[in-house]
Amino acid sequence: MGIIGDAFNKLFQLIWDAVKWIADFIVNIFQNFIKVLQVIFEFLYALVDAILYLVYMVGVLAVKLFLVIFNAAKLLWSFIVGFGRTLASLNYTPRVSSGNGYSEILGRLFKSLSVLQLDVVAYIMLFCLWFITAITAIKLISSIRVGGD
């Protein structure tokens, strides 16, 4: 090839190496830029995910709190209604048999035990027990909203 061929070969080799270096440099810059963008978007995605999860858990907490308060109110109402029905039904009147043998046997048993007058004592004790239980439960349930003692 000669001197001119070697000179052009070295010149084109130098130009090719320079173009290759510039191309590698640009590829590295774009790869690093893409990595930086990827890290930024991963951070933003994690931040949005955390905020949405926080909102979701606040909603779950609100629903659970509402259910607890609603069930406590239902329980309080049940105790009040039960206490009122207990007060209203202090006078016991035997009812007609429901058609099974147990009602008839229990009716005869209560008739034979009525000479002892234990039914009156039992009703008084039942009323006292229910009265104390209902009043205590009503106090405990109604103290939930103000923090209790």
C-alpha cells in the first residue's frame, strides 16, 4: 500500500476510534439519563402508592370505627328495649300450651310448686339481676363515646 495508504489507514482508524468513542460516550450518557429517570419515576410511584395506601387505610379505619359505634349503639338500644320489656312484663300470666309435652309438664310443675311461693322470690331476684345488669351495661356502653371512667 505504501506510505499514503498507511497514512489514510491510520487517519481513518483515528477517525473511526473518535466516532466510536463519541458514540460510546453518547450511549453512556443516555443510559445514565434513563437510569436517573427510572429512579425518579420509581420514587414517584412509591410515593403515590404510599399516599393511596394511607388514604385506603384511613377509609378502612373510618369504616371499622363506624361499625364499632353502630354496634355499640345497637347493643345500647337492645339493653334499653330489653329493660323496658322486663319492666313491662313483671306480671307473669301463663299462656296456652305450645302443643308439646314439655309445656304441659312445666305447667303442672309450676302449679305444684306454687304452694312454696318461690316464684315470687324468683321473679324479684330475676328482676334485680336484670336491673343491675342492664343499668351497668347501659352505663358502660354509653360511656364509650366520652372515654369512660
